[in-house]
Amino acid sequence: MDIRSVRHRGLLQLLENDNARFIRQDLVDRVRKILTVLTLSEDLDEFVANAPRGWRVHRLTGDRRTEWSVSVSGNWRITFEGTGVYIDRLNLEDYH
């Protein structure tokens, strides 16, 4: 899948420069794994089908129903809007 827009400065640096300086160090390995599987997937259906259960991939509800969530650690999630083969508004956030 192609990532078209990134909201989180640290994720952008990690994707563009392999620089994890702006991501908490205890989250970096898991974030790298999630981003790798996300970008290597053909489409959103493949990502959801192949994601490990521990990632708890699910669509959000309410005013964020267009977004997906992937568990990183504790309250930390990678969120994004997925439309077919594109990822928009990729973010790393503590949303609880």
C-alpha cells in the first residue's frame, strides 16, 4: 500500500530517513513491524487478514469511523485512513 500523507513527525522521519529519534524508543521495533506489513500489503483487506491478532486491527467508530487503528503498546496506536491501496493521515497517537 502507498502512504500518501503522514501526520506524526516521528513516523515521517522514520519512513523518509530511517530516523526514529522522534518516536519513543520502547515503541520503535513494533512501529517498524507494523509499517513494514502495512506498506507490503497489496490492499487494506490483505493487511487486515494478515495482521497478527495482538495488533488488534479495527475500524474506529463515531466521528472517526473512516479511520483504522493498530495497537502498538499500551494506549499507543497507529491510526490511518485506508482507501483501497492508499494510506492517508498516518498517525502515532495515545488516543485513550
